[in-house]
Amino acid sequence: MEITRRNANNITSVKEIGLSDFCVDTTANFSLHIPLDRIKGDAERIVDECMEKYKAKYPDVDINKDVYCDFRLIHSIGFSGEPEFSAEVIIWLKAKNDCGWPEDQSEDYEEIPVTLTEDAKQAVKRIIVKKLMENGLTE
């Protein structure tokens, strides 16, 4: 058996691949986890509504003691027809062991429309940029 090695193709400059001729289409979803004790207003209402839906589906579960809840604010950029901001709420039963939670008692409420004031939109965008800069993903 003969093993052959491929020569590595190293790009040494942008000019080599003619990057100036490319079109860049920017689309992204940024998910911000927001602790439940920090949410107010519409976000609090959204969580309450999701908890009520969960309680209706699992009436034997005490939603005040037996579940975890995660709230995420989603900022979408460049997706045609999608709202700029939406929410996702995940509710799951506290596990009796370290293996996770029973799939049949976890619920993921997605694509919940969220309206933010202009000040709130700018604050969210500043948080995203700050986190991107901390991770070296932007200048």
C-alpha cells in the first residue's frame, strides 16, 4: 500500500483568490442568555405565558419548584422576512440525577416576536459587539 501526501494549498494573500470580486452576504443569529432575575416587562410576560403553557401540558409538575427555565433574546441580521428580535424560552424538569432531563418533559418555545425600544435595540447591539471584541471576532 502506497500512501501519498497532498501538497498543502496555502493562500498567502487576498489578491490570490480575487476576494475583491466576491459578494459578502451577512446573515447571523445572536443569542443572548438573560438571567430570569434580570428580565422585565415583555420578557417577563413571555416567560409567564410559556410557564402557563408548560403547566397546562404537565399539570402534575409544580412550575415554581420543579422546573428550570432559560430565556434567550435572539437578534437576527440579514434574514429576509424574519423579525430583527425574537425570544426563545426553554423549560425543563429538574433531573433527579446528573444525566439531564426527560425529553418528554422539556419544552422549547421558539420564534416568539419581541418588540424593543430603540434604546433597548442599541443596548443589545452594544452587548453583542462587546462580546465579539472580547473574543477577537471584530476590530
